[in-house]
Amino acid sequence: LPEDGEGNGAGSQNGIDEPQKTCEVEIKLFQAASVTMVRPPDSSLTANVSNVIIECQTTDGYPKPITRASVKSSLQTRYLDAEESSTTGPGTYHYKFKPTLDDGGRIDVSCVTQQYIGSKLINAKNDVRESVVNFPPQPKQPME
């Protein structure tokens, strides 16, 4: 402030008015994403017959979530490739898989969303559905 105590104090120095300067900072806070399997597989599937289509829907979050699906049997876990759907909206992904003899028995089909900061996982959500994979009688293996 000027020595005589006059002036408005904001943007004034030595009695000379100067334009005010502002600084804006955008702070993005963590926002958790979630995932829902909106088209689950049937509870009973047949091996090697036809493709099964599932649909996963992820809510937006920050940082942007990574969405994927998997099929887990007692022998293996298969990760499925997604196609983002333009007809059902952003954040909706379709996945196809064909149950196999190796899946025989019970499988868990999962939609998963994960959020990372750098390489650190900070949030993970999943929606898991169980199905039974049946298979028709198989040809008898010749004895050696």
C-alpha cells in the first residue's frame, strides 16, 4: 500500500493501479469406475457348439478405466478381446468366446475394470457369473 494508506490494495502498488492477474489450476480427483455384466452367459453352456456373447458396461472414472473380460476354468484363464459398441454407447464392450472341452465343468466369466496411476493399480472392480460347460459324448480313444 502507498505510505499515505490510500489505494485499493488489490493491484495497486505505489499508488499506480495495475491490472489484476489470476491463475487457474484444474485439480482432477480420483473417481472410481464400476463394471456391470449387462449380458451374462447362460448358466448352462455346451462345449464346441457356438460362440457365447457377453456384454460389459463400465462407468466413466478418473483415471480412465481399462475394461476386459475373462473366462476361468480349473485349467486356465483366457482373456477375451473386446469390441466397443457404438450402438449401445461408450463404455459398453462385447466379448465372444466358445466354450471348449478344456472348460468342461464349471467356469467363471468375468467383466473387470481396473484403474492405474502409472503402474500402480488403485481400483479394481469385477462382476463374475458362473456357468456350467457340458459336452456331448466324445469318440472313444483307441487303445494302444
